[in-house]
Amino acid sequence: MYQTKIEFFYCCCMKIEKTLHSRIDKINFNHISSFGNHFSDHMFCSEFRNGEWKNSMIKPFGNIWISPISLVFHYGQAVFEGMKAYKDKNEEVFLFRPKENFKRINKSAIRLEMPTIPESIFMNGLKKLIDIDRDWIPKNYGQSLYIRPFLIAIDDGVLSAKPSNDYLFMIISTPADSYYYKDSLKIKIEEKYSRSASGGVGFTKASGNYASSFYPTKLAKEEGFDQVLWTDSSTHTLIEESGTMNVFFWLKNKLITPQANENILSGITCNSILSLAKKEGIDVQERDLRVSEIIDGLKNGVLKEAFGCGTAVVVNYFKTISYQGTDFSLPDLPEKKRISLRLKKNLLDIQHNLSEDPFGWRFRLKKFST
Amino acid sequence: MYQTKIEFFYCCCMKIEKTLHSRIDKINFNHISSFGNHFSDHMFCSEFRNGEWKNSMIKPFGNIWISPISLVFHYGQAVFEGMKAYKDKNEEVFLFRPKENFKRINKSAIRLEMPTIPESIFMNGLKKLIDIDRDWIPKNYGQSLYIRPFLIAIDDGVLSAKPSNDYLFMIISTPADSYYYKDSLKIKIEEKYSRSASGGVGFTKASGNYASSFYPTKLAKEEGFDQVLWTDSSTHTLIEESGTMNVFFWLKNKLITPQANENILSGITCNSILSLAKKEGIDVQERDLRVSEIIDGLKNGVLKEAFGCGTAVVVNYFKTISYQGTDFSLPDLPEKKRISLRLKKNLLDIQHNLSEDPFGWRFRLKKFST
């Protein structure tokens, strides 16, 4: 067990328990072996009980004491976010578009009949936690501190299938390297299994969306693919997402991404890529995208690039797309000629405070700590 | 905290910690106020780590100590079962078709890329737990001990979106009265929201299926309905389930239920009702059932009864079905003339050992305890 000391937050009644035994010397920041296996020293918790948020606190990262009738275990009320903090050369800390995550977790919460989190609790908890653990943010280009806010239903004393009355909101964080599954991906257009239904929760970051994707993904991996490219569950003719990424296609000199709808997550990285592309003068389209357009583009050589993007992965391009048993290779462009990697660099340059921030995406984190 | 004593199980290395301070005097078995708010004194736990099941134990019901990176919180790997134990007049205890629940939890686990539970762990844990807590099984007709086995992903040290390596299987139980939402239900045919997608996990008891239904159900309740009647997500022309129940329609002298498929849970109560109806010589059909057939049947007066069934509710009939803003009333039959209630009584009679058991559904629980 860690020994702790108590201090009090400067602006609101958030209790803070700081560890006296940091684990930071356990991690080699020049070689962060895998994503999400070292957690920073502290975590933020806040409880929703009897209709109100209370007991906000920061404490040493560790286990929680929770009832087996917590409804998250039984009825899946759980939503989360993924976001990042970056350092610049002067070790100033920046969060990237944190209010987008704040807005989206509440959009997810509403669809799962969970309480929304007040902006003050989300933002103050986030800022104070990352400030306390700022030494955990890696310094190198492409590295970041990955931040995981999540909201779960806990025990309200009744097991029946209904929304819980009580909830726990937490924020934890983990240092992240440039996170590639691989340099480039081989993906399979999925026509049997589905990620989401129209009228369902595909547009949310509901935990259940992920569990249901693991088995189809395993089957694809057994066939030699890295990921599936999801299509709509009704007709399997419309492109949705790939794995946990939004997708882009550079087709006939247009950059096309499936329009975010009730089946598709509105990705913050995706929206940022769209803005960066538009600013460059690229012809960008957000619209329904048919599988047949992709296959025709691959056959005719007018599909030049395809890539996925998301907070964890940033950008990852595809080298092969497989459809109904046939593998189609994408052009083997040099990295310098890839739109995907240029947009990625432009995004990382903003995140690391190496370029202008015309969209106001950087959120500078002031130092509060004593 | 409860004081405990240790004894050892007779047949396998299951550790047993019995409470010395039962809470059974806190519950009035003649008036069990609400479903799932009193839990029996003990719970069963077993862990899956490093590819094997271990640490099976029965201990006093209470909180668990779990990491915030348990993947159930983030990626929704959680499946469960609902089952019941009954007493007969001599206070002999019977489980109802427990091996069906055993098979189904593993079917759910496979689809969510979770390990299957060995039959010995499921059945020995279940039998020993219910035996120890047999005083918690109510005695009156229609009452039972509701049993909740569930399997959740825990912390395997890595947060990334992939199946967990480590899992926790638990069984808890709660005394249940005859569980009616209401005597009869007013339901709404849902055409906007969906419960499941083709190629999805609707056929499993995955926790995420329930969370996604709460918001549409809330909207229906705000309109004055008790539940929604789910239709297929692609066309909204085919009937699926209602709330957490399978559904039956007594239409043109045939008892019709939507065929269990990848969108529809294969309900154990549903299958039992089907068998009982067939045995009576009722013309039973399991097939695709169109919304239009139901609406035509309501308009023409050839739909005489409609009802939902499930482990918790047993059978609950519908008095009103609403479609596109129009409420259609079902015939106001006396209870004695209702097929739904006759089948319910036949089922309860078997469950309480008041009638023959031609299908071999009762599972007599021997007394092991000292």
C-alpha cells in the first residue's frame, strides 16, 4: 500500500491525496513498451448519488471497492473518452481539444440514460489530475499522455434491468508512444458481422460497442488481416469505421470520409483531419460512401490512399483492402508523398506547439501544483 | 464487516467462507418489496487468469476489489444469466433447467471473445451456493430465489481495446416475488430505435444490449407505455422482443413467436412455454413475424392474446399495442380464459413440483451442508 499525504485544492472542494511513493522510475520514457500498461500515479474520481455529483477527489491510482450488483456489470451502462496531453520543447503542457471530449462523453451518457457530467467536474478534475501527474507526460515528438475519462453505473441497491441511480466518473492516464498497430494495415471489408445498428448506439463511446467487435476482429486476424472495415448492418454496402478508427479515402483527388451518423462515431481526430485538409485546399467530402466506390477505385487505380485515424493511433494508413476474398493493394507511395502522413504531421505539430494553432485546439495547462 | 468461519467443500478445492451474521432476518418473505434489493448471505467467485480457471470460492456477499483498468468498464466484456430456484411444499429445492443457462452463458461468452466456463465450475458453484443459502428461497407459490451468474473482464494490465486475458465469474442471488411490472402491459411498436443489429450481439445476454435499450424505453414511458416492442433495425417490419422478454401472439388460433435468430435471445422461459403449448396440442409457430400481421390481426379481431415471457417476469400479457400513434386494444378476456396465464400456471406447477415433469426440467438440489 502507498503512503499518502493530504492537501486541499485551491478552488473547489476536491480532496487531494498525493502518493509519497511515485512509480515513475519504473517506466523508460524512451521506450514505452506497449500502450496502456503503466498508469500515472494518481486518478480522479467523482460520484453521482441521489441526483447530485459529490465526493470529487484525486487519489493514488489503485483498485476500487465496488458492489457485485453494480449495474455496469449487468446492464452495461459504461461510456468513456480517449484524449491526450502533449509537451512542447519547453515542457509546457497542452491538452488537445478537451472540451470536445467533455461534450462527447455527455452525448454518450444521454443515449445510455446516464447523468451528464458538469463541465466544472470534468475540466477541473482533468486539469488538476494532469497537472499533478505532469512528469508522466513524455517529451518526444509523437509521444503523449493518453487520458481515459470514463463513467460507469454502480450499485444503487436494486438489480432489476433499469438505469442505475448511482454512478462513478473516473479519469486515469497512461504514457503513450507513437501508437502504431503496424506501419500499415491490411484490412477486410466485413459483410457478416456488424458494429452497430441504425437506431442503436454506434455513435457513442459505449463500452458495449467494443466487446461486440472483438470476435469478428479475431476471425479477421486469423485470416491474416489487421482489422475489419465495418459496413452498415442492413445492406453491408456502406462504409462505416475500421476497428476503432474513422476512415478516409483519397479517391479521384477528393478526400472522402463517411459522414458521422447514428452508426458512426464523430471522431475528434477525424474532425481535426478534416479541418486541416480543408485548410490546405483539399476537396473534402463527408458523405455516404459505398463499398462499390472503393472497390471500383481500387480496380481503376483512382483510389490512391486510404487510412484510419483516432486519438490513440492518430493516423494509420492501409496497404491492402480485401473484399469478398480478393485482396486489393493500394499504391505503394513513399511516405513523403502520402497525404495521410502529411496531415498527421500537421496535426502533431499543432499538438506539440510546433506550429500555429489557427483553430484554437491547444489548451495550455497552467501549473497549479505546489 | 462480517465475521466468518472457514469450511472446506466435500468434492473439489473450493474454499468456503461462511458468514456468522446472516442478514436473513432483514427480509419479510411474505412481502418482498421489490425485485433484487435483498441479496442472499453468500456469493460464488471464480477467476480466469493466465489461461486457467482458479480460486473458486464461496464467501459472504460483499464488495469486490477491482482495478479501474478492468476492461469491463472500458470495452464492455460482460455477460450474464438469469435463473431461479423454487421450493415445493416439503421445502425440497429445485433449480429450473440450470444447464440451459450454463450453455447459454458460454454462447454469449464466445461471441464476446471471453473464455467459456467449465461445467464443473458453473454447476458446482451454483449447487453449493444455493444449498448454503437455501433458507433464502421463499416458499410461496410464484416466489423463487432469482440467481444471477455473470462473467466480467477484469484487469490484465493493458488498457488497449482488445479482449482481456483475465476474467471474474460470479453468482449472486436475490429472493423474488411473483414479478409483475404491472398486471398487463401497454406496449409500443418501436420504429426509430433498435435493440440489435444483424451480425451483432442481440442473441446474447451481453450487458451492453440492456444499456442501449434504456433511453428508448424511457421515451416510451414518457408517452405512457410500459415497454417497447422491438422490431428489426433494418426495416422495422419484423417483431423481435419486448423489453427484456420474448413475445408470443395468439393469432388466428396459432401461437406465434418470432424465431430466435442472431437478433433475438433464445429464451429458456420462451422455449419452455413453446414445449408446454405443443404438449397441449396448440398449433405453435416459430417464424418471422411481420408487424403488419399483428396490426391486421388487431384490426380484424383475430389477434386474441399477446404476451411477453422471461425468467424474471415469467409471463406478462399485453392489453394495448400502439403502432404509429394509434392504440389498439386486445380483447379483455377473463384471466381464466387466457392461454398466457394457463401456460404460466402449467410452468409454475412444474417449477414448484406440483405436477409431473415430463420434460425433465426440474433439477433437485441435494442438501450438502453440515
